[in-house]
Amino acid sequence: MSVVPVSTVSVATMTAVSVAAMIAVSVSNTQTVMT
């Protein structure tokens, strides 16, 4: 893990956070539509 650059880790973290946010928004939207 120490060989992996910090930039790669930061990009991966940002990507994971953005994907999680998109999933949360989509789930909330589907719940609102189904309600």
C-alpha cells in the first residue's frame, strides 16, 4: 500500500464518495416516487 501514490488514493476516495452520493440521491428519489 505504501507504494501507491497519495494522489491515486485521494482520487479513489473522491470517486467512491461521489458514487455513494449519487446512489444515495437515486435511492431517495426512488423512495419518493414509490411513496
